Amino acid sequence: MVFEILYPLLFSCIPIFTFLSSNIKEVDKKNIFYIFIVNVIVILSLWFILTWTTDIRSNIISGIIFYTLIWFYTPWYKLNRFKSRYAYQYIIKYLIYAVLTCAIVYINFMPLVVTIISSLIIFLNLIYILSNNSKIDSKYIKEDTVDINICNSEKPDIYHIILDGYLGKEALSDITDCDNNEFYSQLKQLGFNIYNNIYSNYNYTAYSIPSIFNMDYFNNYMQEEELNSDIYKQDKLQYGFLRTIKSKLIFSLKKAGYKIMIRGETIFLEEVQNQCETVVDVQSSQSYVINANATISTFLKTTIISNMFMISKKANKDHASYLLNAFHELGNGHKLPSPTYSLFHILAPHPPFCFNSDGSINEKYSSMVEYPAYDKDGLEAYKNHMLYVNKLSIEALSKLIENIQEKNHKAIILVHGDHGLMMNNPDKPTYNTLLAVYKYKFDDDKDIFKNNMTLVNMMPYLLNYIFNTNIPILNNKFYFCDLTDTNYTNNNVTNIISKFINKD
């Protein structure tokens, strides 16, 4: 009797502890406690409701409950990972679950055995949690700021829109039959100024974005204490995103009275999000319903509720749904009082390439987890996906400009990519990206940026223009990382990429 109550409860706790141990630096422990309490109440209620019949019936019902916990344990999006190099892990896990479920139903003594197994899994997770109980710690990051002119009576709102993996016009025309002129013409009609031959300094997001925000190269702005810290060594990529919000740019804007807001796809840890005035995570909202609690919303995305929803909507449409939500949020603007700095990081036209150019779903590429081969077919999928992202961008930017004009406060919109294509070699399409700028209520015709600029200098140019600061402009450097390298070693490829800028 005791074990018949205990083993479904233990099974249900496995995903909670697994979730906590795999996201140890990201979650608030009190939220895990709330999830645990709710889980206990739900499971015990189900048990008392369903086990009023015979032992065989209770075993069957308990087995069904246990099998549904597969959905708790495996986030829905990992159902598509059978195409990835990690597929064997999920195949093995599903087989184990199937065997255990059959054993629970048909073998009377198995509840005791499975209870022991479940307890062991939870125990191992607890050991890991207790030995890794430190969250992302920003104590090593000093508050480094530039002297922004606080006498400026009307600091502009800054809308910073990053379209992840947006390939620049020049490289796009080199490798595809698409010149992207229509999109550039539409941007110009909205009042944007387009800058040519803009390059990222890194070939992937986790170093490109922090270098933009710190207005320096990684090996320069990272303090020695940070490089030697356990937190950085355990998770370099997420620490890089922490270095986005805990950056020279954000410290400077906060000191000048700006409110910081993240909207769109939040690639940031909860610790990072806590540095912001407002966080809107559209990736976890399927009907424009926003859940501001990162821990709970992330856990809910691993539950059977999310799976049932995605099955009914077809899993390969989820990224498309996320993008529609993200651009919807972009067009909404915001209601916070000025001055505000709003960051929109949207995972497009980054893979998966879920859209065809007409907005229909690309069945072949929409569910791919691994980066596709950029052969002729892959480039065509990227181009078509980008063309529909262009349409969504123009619609959202048009609404955003309407909101800005209605608010009638000085504003600047930056739209740019963080790198080009995620190619496996340092080449022009890997670094060439988009940059477009819209200014509202600025009387001058002065260009903020320069053609042939790299992104590490984007914010120095911007702050120098807005606040008359004197931030130095850095020499161009380029770094390449083989993304299969778990140490994320960045190799200097300045000589290779500089020839494209000099040629352009």
C-alpha cells in the first residue's frame, strides 16, 4: 500500500529534480519548491481518486500516470532531436521507460524495484544540486561606465533589434540569386538609413552580442577573476549573455536614468533577466500570454500540457508561432516612461528555416535541430525563410514607428544581425550582416555609423552621436570558433576577413 502511493510520487519528482540539476544556475529555488508542492498535491489527488478499485486496476492507472511523465521529463522540442547526434540518448530513455511501465503493470513486485530506481535517480540529482548550488554570480563584474551627458533634456528611447543570423546584402548576392533589394527599399520608405558592408567580429551569438554591449573584444573586457571563476568555466556561453546585461553599455544607460527592457526571444538566464525592468518571453507564450516568471515558464515548457498543445498544432509550427509572437511584440512598442532601452533579440532568420517565402511551413527544414548544410538546397531554404522574415519585420517596424510617433518622444531604432550564416569556415557570409537605422525627432542629417564598420564599434559610434561622449573606435579584429569545440576556442582570423572589408 505504501509503495503504491510512493512510487508514482517518486516518479513525478524525477523531472523536477532533473530540471533543477540541469538548470542549476538559472533557477530560483523557491520556484522549484512551489512546483514540487503542486506536483505532490496533484499526484496524491490522482492516486486517491484512481485507486479505489482493484490492485490490478491501480497498477495499470499508476503505470499510465508514470508513462505520461515521459512528457514531463523530455521537453517537447527534443522530440525533433532524433535527427541530431544526441538521438541515441532519447531512444535508450524511451526504451527504459517502456520496459518499466510494462513491468509496473504486469509484475506485482516491480513497484518496490522501481521505487528504489526512482529514489536513486533523485538521490544522484540531489548530490549534484548540493555540490553545484552556486548561481551565476556577477561579483567579478565591475561597474564600468562612460560619462553620458545627463544634462541632455530629452534622452532618446533606443530600440535595439537583433535579427539573429541575418546575412548582409553583399554576401547574400554572392552566394544566392537573391539581391534583397525589395527589403532594403521598404526599409528606406519607412525612413531607415542602410549601411553597407557591415561585419560581425565573431561567428556566433554568445560572443558577438556581449562584445557589442561591452564595446570591446572578449579577451579585453573580461577580467582575470572572471576568466578563472568556476561559473565562467562551467558555462561560458551563458556567462557571455550575463556579460550582455552586466555590460558597459547597460551600466552607462542605467546611470543616465534609462529603464532596461528585454523583449522577444530571451536567451538570457533568470539572473540576467532580473537586471531588467521588464522581461517579455514570447517563446513561452503561444497566445500572446506573457509569463514573466522565467523558472516556472521554463519548467512548464517541459510538461505534458505543452506537448499536448504542440501535438495539436504540429511541432514543426512552433518556431513559426514563436516568430509570429516575437514580431507581434516588436510592433506593440511599450508603455514604459522614457527614456528606455529596449532589446529585441529575435531568432530569425537563424535556423530552423520554418517559413517558405509565402509564409507556409517548410516541412523539410522547420524541425531541424542541427545547423543545416549550406548547400544549394540549404541556401534556398535560408533565402525563402529570410524573405518571409523580411515581411514580418516590415509589418512590425511599421507599427513600432507608428507607436513612436504617437508617443512623440525622440527615438532611435537599430536593426542589425549579430553575424551572418553559421558556416563552418571563416568567410565573408559568416560575418557580413545587416545594419539599418531609423531616427525620430533628430533635426540633423548626420550619419551615426560608417560603412565598412564592425559591430564592436556600433555602440561607441551611437553613444558618441547621442551624448557627445568620446569612446574610442577600435581596430577591426575577427575571431572564428568551431562550434563543435566544447571549449569555445576563438581563433584570430583578422587577416582572412579584413581582405573583404578592404575590397568592399
